Amino acid sequence: MKAFAALLFGVLPAMTTLLMAAEIKTITIGEAEIVYDYETTESGVAILTLIGFVPETNDSLRGLKNSDPRRLGKLGQLMYQCKLVISLSDKSGGGVDAKDPVLVSKNYGLFTGVDVSLAAHERVGIQVQALQAVDDASLFSETLGEKQAQTGVWETLGDGSPIDLKQFNVNLLKADDLIHKSESVDIAIRFPVFQLEKPVRQWTYNFALADFKQAVRRIDEDCVPAKFVELIKQDS
């Protein structure tokens, strides 16, 4: 069971050899895309990984905040991943059964594409400003949608562990269903947070969420054991 749990968090035991992952299918929803990957291990574990992503808007690359040439040369992607790990039962004959033991992991992340590593003592600050979506009723009221507001949240990464800024989880996007309630989101990455010996950099990103929200809903619907079995049968 420990080896099974380790797979969920990306730590593979030395005795376990991961076989080649097979892409089941790819779905496009407007500007967003979902990739379905399936893989098995020799220890009898099947893994379905669903990754949804949407590219940043052109607005993200404007302004002096993105003067760092490393940032300007790459486009960012907002990501949502669901990993479904099933321990195959003996009675399933090597196939996937919806009643097999299962673990699920869900995370939001940011892919910057810029290969920058920070030392263990350097922390990264992540600030998210979410523009709340306007409901249809308020558009035809006397306020004409003036209640539309921004929600701001902040977190730091690091605290004793080296950080790779090329790709990392943005856990605060899970807070209060922030993605589903918002029209767009601005993400500012400030690194290092506190540094006296070298300049502090800041990268900003803007993501429109209309298509991405649909991708997240689709992933949540498909990242269940019963759907896992259905997808594998379609692929076989």
C-alpha cells in the first residue's frame, strides 16, 4: 500500500519499472485542451492522468513588469491535473475494474517554460487576482454589473526546498472554488521574495477562464473509476 501511495505523489520505488504511457485521446475546448494519458506498472498499478491547460493571453506580455528576457521568450500555461491511481485486483485479470482500490490527486499548476532554479533559501511569492464573473441577472439590473469585483490571494513557495520555476503547483487556486467563480485570473510570480544581493524579478500572467473552466469540469467528470474503465475499453 505504501508503494501505491508513493505513485500518487510521483515517488516511484526503485523496484518498480514504469511502462510507456499511452495517450488515449486529446479533447479541444476552445482555447483549452485536455490530454488523457494511461500507464501501468509491473507492480500491478494502473494510472490515468488527465491534464487540462490553456495558454495565457497576449496581455500577459505587455508592460514593464515582464522586462525579463527569459520570461518574454516563453508563453505560460495554466494547468489542471487529475491523477487516478488504481491498484489492479487479481480477479480483474490484469484489466481495470471500477471496484479496484483507488487514489485520486488533483492540482492546479503554472507552466512558465522558463528554466530558472532557486536555492533552498530563496522563496517565491505567488499573487493571484481573480476577476469574478458577472451573472446574467446583474447585467440587466440598475447596477449594470457594477458589483463585479476582484478577489486577491497570496502564497509563498520554498521554505527550505529548491524551487524550479519552469513548472510548479499553485495550490491557492483551489480556494473557495476560485476558478469556477471567475472570468479571468492574473498571476504574478515574484522571486526571490526577500533578497538583498540580487534584484527581485516579477513575471505576470493573465488567463481567460471560459474555456478552461469547461475543461476542469470535464476532467472532474472523467477522473472517476467507472470512466477510467470505459476509456481503457475504448482504447483497447
